[in-house]
Amino acid sequence: MFNGGLLYFFWYMFIIYLFVMVIWMFIRVFADIFHRENLSGWGKFGWILVIFIIPFIGILIYMIVRPKNTEQDQRDMAEMQVAQARLVGGSAVDDIAKARPSAAGGQAPPPSCLHRRRTPAPHNPFRRSGHLQTGAMIRP
């Protein structure tokens, strides 16, 4: 298959890498275009048409013209931060704020609030005492 030796092998790997990157750029830009709420249907159609007619330049123009931080992006980020805080049980900033002495009393909070509080794992009916139940009773 590779009659030219190691140099041709690396050249083909580089070409395959570029091909995968081009496909990834198209997928990412299409997903961004269809995800945006501030573009109308005709605006989305126009950007897709530009990207199909002049692919690389169209993607470059879209990335330059696209607003950097829209209201939709800010709303999505806030939702993700709330979901992450709910999953982890707080953030490092919250832990530092709790550990810092209050300005009014000057007393540090008790050490119990320094530990990160996590929500317990949801109940899984297929696991019991660390072993997977397969039908027969498994004793540890």
C-alpha cells in the first residue's frame, strides 16, 4: 500500500488529518448556525449557501462576522454552570468564600463547611453492596 516508505506514510497521515479537520470544521459551523436563535431561516440558508459555494473562505468569514458572546451564549453558559454546581455540590469559589473569615465577626467558620458536600449517588437497583446482580444472589 505504501510503496514510498516512511515519508509517504507520514504524508498520507497528514492528509488524512487535514481531511478530518475540514469535516470537523463543517460539522461545527453547521451546528453553530442551526443552534443560533438570532438568525432567521433565510439567514441560516444564506450562511449554508455561502459555506457550500466557497467552503474555506465561507467558514472564515462566518467565524469573523459571528458575534463573540451573544445573549444565547450567556444563557447557555449560566445553565451549564448551574447544572455543574448541582452535580458537584458547589464550586471552589464557594468553598473559599465559606472558609474566609467574615468581615463583621472576624471568625472563621467551623471546619465542617470546608469539606465539599456532594449529593449521594442515585439508587441503582442492579447494584448491591458493590457487586452486580445477575439473577443469583451474590454474597461478598
